[in-house]
Amino acid sequence: MQPRPRILFLDAYDSFSNNITSLLTTLLDADVFVLPIDDPLLCEGEEVRRNQNQDQNQNQNGHPHHHPHHNGNGNGNGNGNGNANGNRTVHGNDATNGTATNGSLPANGGRTSNGPLTGSGSSPAPSLSRLVSELRHYDALVCGPGPGHPDHEADVGAMRLVWQLADADLLPVLGVCLGFQSLVAAHGGKVGRLRRGLHGMVREVVHRGSEGPAEDGERDREGDVFRGVGTFKATLYHSLCGDVGQAEVSQAEWEAGDARWRPLGKCPDLIPLAWVEEEHGEDGLGATERILMAVKHRTKPFWGVQYHPESVCTEPEGNKVILNWFREARRWNEARRRVPARDGRALARAARKPSLLSRLAAAPPPDAPPRWWETLGAKPALRSLAVPLPPGVEVTDIVEAVEGRSVERIVLDSANAAPAASRADVRGRYSIIASCLDEALRVEHHVGDAYATVTASAAGLSDRAPLAAYGGVWGLVAALHEARRVPAEGLEEEEEEETPFVGGFMGYVTYEQGLHDIGIPLEQPRPHRRPDVSLSWVTKSIVVDHVRGVIRIQQLTGQGEEEKEEEQQEKTTAGWLDKTASVLRSLGAGDRTLPDAPESSPPRKNGRRASSLSLRAPQPDEYETKVGICQEYIAAGESYELCLTDQTTIARPVSDVAVDVPVDDDDVVPRASSTSPPPLKKRKRQQRQEEQQQQQRQDSWTLFKTLRRRQPAPFASYLRLGGATLVSASPERFLTYDRAGLCSMRPMKGTVRKSAAGDGVTTAATLAQAERILHVPKEEAENLMIVDLVRHDLHGVCGAGRVRVPDLLKVEEYRSVFQMITVVEGLLPDASADLASPCAAPAAPAAPAASDERNGDLNGHAKKPPPEARYTGLDVLAASLPPGSMTGAPKKRSCEILREIEGRSRERSLYSGVVGYMCATGRGDWSVTIRSLFRWDDEVVRAEAAAEAADEDQATAEKAREVWRIGAGGAVTILSTPEGEREEMFTKLSGPLRGAFGEEAFF
């Protein structure tokens, strides 16, 4: 049996790379391996140093050290350290097609490849001999897309060596986007700026296709990978263009057709194969722009395409080009009797990441016995009761009745589930309430620490779990979750079908944890000790099914206790279930006295409002300037789209009651650390602190009730966990996954404000009007770029051919805005769905559709891994942070740029992170933290004492003000306008700001 062909993919840290490897795998029936362009293993002497470091780390930590590029976090989400070739500023005085674009990035635009935008130093460059040794293992090579410019060595890394290969070392090569530009630049062409970038634009690719032979006969068409290809449109993601001399061709010669298909003066070895002709007559940018789309080398097996064949919006006819290229590649290999080596060790890794559980299984077993956090509550059993949802009872009523005295709360609320709450066509079905959080096991991690804090307050236990033993915080979470997993056979049929959550982890992950996960370092030491991951293992929970009108009360009870404790544990469980059921049944008796949230804070005796606000909003002109800086980065090829954000702060009295808060001369007053539980000293002091926390919690709870009434949302949440308080009306689901292994993401980009008197331009009154406003190139491009990024994230875990897009660019209605969303789905490699019909390579180039195209199937080549190597939804979560809809693309480079523009010292924190749960059964649901406000207990600002303070306690309260933060922003593209982005940011800000604080909040 002939072995499957092997293709090497050189990854330039693009956020679409996994989509290309998937397309190559499914379309060509090939095995694809990935190697970063700056992998240290390509450098002379690096492997010796790596092996020495690995031995040293294994001796010190008792576990193997994984190379940063081979730990499953590559392809745009890697932790690899890029080559640092010193600071540079990207200047825009590039001539393309006879047109010059002037401008330059700000002085802080210097950056290192795939690392921080500032910094200096150097790393070893890739070695040609090491690259040649690696290439002998493969049938062909693909040089992938990425940010940057081909003239900058750090942006292309090993790609520049490919074009220097000696004849004896040649192999067939396809360059895509940046890889294509590198090919052009290496053979005499220039790469400069387009008159206007085309990121996310869909254009028809002009080629000769099936037309007859050119004037010089059939030989002129040899190697033309567009031969036999029909008309198709493709997605473009570039602001730079290859210049081979096309501007020097007269219009008459161009229209005659022959000139455009012949080598031009600047690049005699490159034959043009395809073009896009961009009309600029109506936008004032001049005549038609001739944009080179594809070339082939005259004598060497080098091809390149500027467009993105893997994009969901590139039409399936374009797949023939990839098939034709690989047919030419194999023909070239056969003619020269080139056979890839099957011996020796290759440096590249598989395109799909290893699972978190497989990495744990690969680690050597520890000498010490299991730690307490690995066994406490393990192998739980589920008990539950169901009661009817009383008419008129809302989620907030249930929380107040059951959790009225709780200091901490987590509520995931489908606030718009009630039909009367909104006209919106998006409905949530379930609301989930965590109960008895003071009894829950908690995991907290602060980026920069080598450990996570694990606490079980009810058992009096707290310890530091070393992350090195688990491969990171997500390995620790995976280990804890696996030890407490509830198998399907442990559930009743009704429980399995009717509830999304029976217990498990609930909590939040910050944006900064996501930055760390993709290899972007944070400044250390950080100015606070706040957790970036805070997850509680919830064993007591309440799930409200708004569709069926049922409340399910649930408890997980750990097994393995001694026999003498089992009977008492069962009694305790039954007691809590029955007591809670009794309380919930009584809510329908009509004697409730639960007040509605007030419209605004009540006045004090002196006539002033109790919670007067001090608001600091972004300055419009400063925000517009930042938009302009974003667009300069985009025009320079550094990013395709940048999700710019800003923060508004609201300071108000800590509470409307007496508090004991120290105030000093600093603007910010730190209080107790939010990463450790309060010390258990004097009983009276503890009781007082709990009462104060409860009063503050009730105040934020009032904000939540007000916001959910004014801005109902399908993924609303209230979280009071440790030192964090979050009040959210998020409309955006980030990720959901079920027990069968089906994962779904819903990127949301494109917003228009709702108004009864919609003008049809900036506001809409109806869904149809909103669709007309949002279905325009600028808005669709915003969404499309994030859709392709999300597909990349899913492909990195699910594997080739296991991702699809069932809903593309759909407009949905919410209470105050209309939003454009897309649904992207993927199947985990060990999913229980049907894998009996793997994607087969087409027998002939008959316009095949790749398996991950819109409405395609989800079957793939992947075989089910063994149980100890299972993939779970947690793998997707860990691989996808921070949410792509909050970063832009490519993700890593965009995040680096955004940190420079937004301020390296300013953290987004909870905003742009995620909130949700991972159920003990294997399900999970996470929302993006937008349209939200949050605060931290350790952030208090000083204000002037009130002259009319009634007493000393009240004066203290007036001095000490809690700080609420609201983040808002939007995706900046090349088609954005500073005014439009400013308006979108303030539109998004006004929802949570006025929704929570009412008319007192103005800017």
C-alpha cells in the first residue's frame, strides 16, 4: 500500500493556518505537519541546548520540558519566542503599481517577530542546512500566510531560505499570502501597499482557466494550476501587493490580454497566473488597480497565490487550484525520482494539538501519593429533585429566596427567556444558580505565578498546586475535572436530556489569562494579586428550565468516604434538597415581599442621592486618534482587523451604609488580597466583615436586577466570587459543547443601534432594516475575519474536516441593538457522532467542496484516541482564548498591537474574558464578557469628604469610593472611519452604563 503523501506547512503565526492544514488534509488526502518559521530547532546547535535544558528541567521538576512550539499552542496561538531582530518602525512610503502611500506608524511601532512590539536583542537565525534536512521528509511544502512584510526577515523566518534552495534540494512549494509575497520579493519583485487594503473582501479571481492555448502554444500553459478552473470568487486578506511591473503595461496591451500572462520586466522568472482588478473610480483612489493574485516560477517548482483558498467565503471552484498544484507537485517529484525520506526524525509536529489529558498521561507518575485536591469529592454521585416553576417567579426571586444570606454568588441567567421580556429572536432556555459557594472547592491562578491556589474552606484546606506538575493551569483544571467527572451511566435519562448542568466548575477567565495562553508576556510584577482564573467546583446547584417551566435542584456527593460517614452524608444531602424544594414551592403562594430593583438610588436625609456617581469616559478625539493608529498598522500589513477597546470608570460610595474602609493619601486604596480567604481571627470581626460584604453584594445585586430588566440578554450573569464582582448583560456566546463532542462558537461582529425612528443608516427600527444596514462589505468583512479565526481555533483541536459553518453572517435582534453573528461548529476527535464516512479525496478535480465549508458535513479522518488521551471541551476553551471577537486577526500580533495602543499598563481584566461553566458530565457553556460592568474589592478611590456628612461613618463612606469599570469598543478595519468607530464604542457603552446606573450616568 502506497503511503499517504506528507506536506510540511511553514507557519508564520497567522490565525487562519489551521484552516489551510485542514483543507490540505481533506482535499489532498495527505498528512500535514507544522513547523513555525522561527522554530529554534531549525537553528544550528539549538537541539543540543534544548536537550540539555530538557534534562535539567526534568531533574528539577520531575516532568519533561516541552518545546514551546511543540506543546500544541502553535498556529497563531503559540507560546514560542520569536526572533528578536531589534526595534523597527514600519513606514508607509511604499510604491505599488505607480502609487505611493505616505505615512508611518508611531515611534513605538517597533516590534520583534511574534513577540512583544517593543524590545531588542537577537536570536539565532534558521539554518539552511537544518531546513534542507527537514524538507527531505516531505512531498511538498506550503509557506503560509501571516502578518508583516516579506522584506523583514523576522516576519518570514525560514521562508526566505526556501527560495535559496540548491537544485539538488528543491521540492514543490506553494506560497499563500505572505508566502506568495515572499516568493515575489525573492525573485525581483517589490511588495508595497495597496491603495486601500482588502482584508475580508471577496473578489472574483481573473485567470485564463479553460481557455485555449496562448500564442506561444501549449508549453506556455505548463504548470498553470488554473487550467481547467472555472470562474470563482475568493477571500482576500492583504494590504500589501506584489509589484512585478504591471503598472508599466499600457492599457491597450493589458486589455489585449497577452501582456498580463507573460513574465514582466522586473521578474523575468515569474509567470503571472491570476489577477484581481480593483475598480477605484467612485472612491477617489484613481484608476483600476492591477493586483497580482498568483504566479509560477518559470523553471523551479514554485507556485504562489495571494488570496486565501481556505476561507469559508472562497468558492469551492477554487479548490481545483489546490488539486492542480498538488498534481503538478507529484508529477515534478516523479520526473526527478524524488522520494521523501521515511527514516530519521522530523522536527515538525502534527497539525492537531495533543489533548490536555494526553499530556497528563504522558507525564511520569509522581513518587508522592495523590494530593488532597485530587481526591476530595472525586467520583461523585448525583441526586436531584424537580419542582414546577411558579407563575410569575423570576430567577432573581429564586436567588433571593435560596441564597439570600450568601456572600458569594454565581448566576448564569437567560434573562430574555421569558416571552414578554423582549421581542428579540434570540432566546436562552436555562438559567443556572450556584448554591453554597462557601462549601465549594476553588481554583485560582494569577498570571505570573508558578502555582494555583486550591481552597476548600468547608474542610479548612488551602494549598498551592505547582503548575509544573500539570503542564499549566489548564492541565490542573483538566485533572481536577476528570477526577470528578460524572459518566453517562451515572445519570438518569431525564437528567441526561433535560439539564445542561448537574454540577462542576463555574467561574471566570480574564483577558490577560488568554494573552498568557498565546505567549504574550505581561509586565511583572503586576500591580495587583487578582486571579486571572477563578473556578469553583459547584456541588449544589439550581437549574431553571424556562421552556418547560421546571426547576431542578441538584447535588453532587463525592464517593469513597468511610462507611460511617455515608449515612450522615446522605441525610445532609436529602435535607438540603428537600429544604430548597420547599422554599421554591412557597414562592408561588402569593406572599412574596421581594421588592423590584429601584430606578435610582433613594435620597438621603439631607436630600442628596445616596450613590452620586463620578464618571470618567473615553475622550472622543483620543479614541478617534487610536482608530487612525490601528488603520496605519493594518495598512502596513501588521494586522487584518484590530478590536480596539477603551474603559469607562464609575466611582461611587462603597455602600449606602456605614463601612470601615481605611483611606490614605493615595488615589487607590488596596484592601485585603483577593486571592486568599480572609483570616479567621476574632469572631466578631469576621461577622462584621461578612455583613459589610453582604451589604455591598446586595448593592451590586440591585445593579444586576436593574440591568437585566432594562437590557435582557441570553447570556447575562451575576458573579460575586472572591474579590471580583461582575454584572453582565452579554448577548454573545463564546463556546458551548455537549457530551457527544459537538462544539459551537458564535462570533458576533457588526452592530447597529435600535431606534423606533430608525433612519436606515445609523439606526434601525426593524430586523429587515438592520439587515440592509449590516449586509455591506465593511460589516461583513468584520464578521468574516473573526469567523475564519474561530474556524482556525476549532481546527487546532478538532482536526481536519471536522468544522463547519451552518449560519453565516446572520443578523439577530436584541433589546437595544441588532447584531451580526455567525455559528461555527466542530466535532472533537473522540466525539460519539458518526465518523463512519471519512472525507475522501476527490478522484478528479470536479469542483470539490472542502468538508469544512458552509453546510458541509463534520466527518473526518480522525480516529478515536484512547480514553487517557480523550479530548474535551476544555481543550477547545484553552486553545481559543482570548476570544477572537475581542482581539482581531491574526490573534497574537493583533493583541500585541492593541496592548501598545490601549496602554501596556492598562489591563482589560474581566472585560473581554469569559464567564461560564464546565459541567461534570462534559458539557460546557461560556459567554464573552461584554456589555458588562465589573469591580474589584481591592480598588477603592479617595474622594473629598462630604461637607454635610451626617456622622463620621458616613463621611468615611463618602471618602472611599468603589470603582466600577465598563469596557467597550469595536473592530477597526481598513474601511472604518474614526467617527463611525467612536459612535459604535459609545453605543455599546451606553447599554450597561445607563442600564445599570440610569439617568445618573451621562457622558
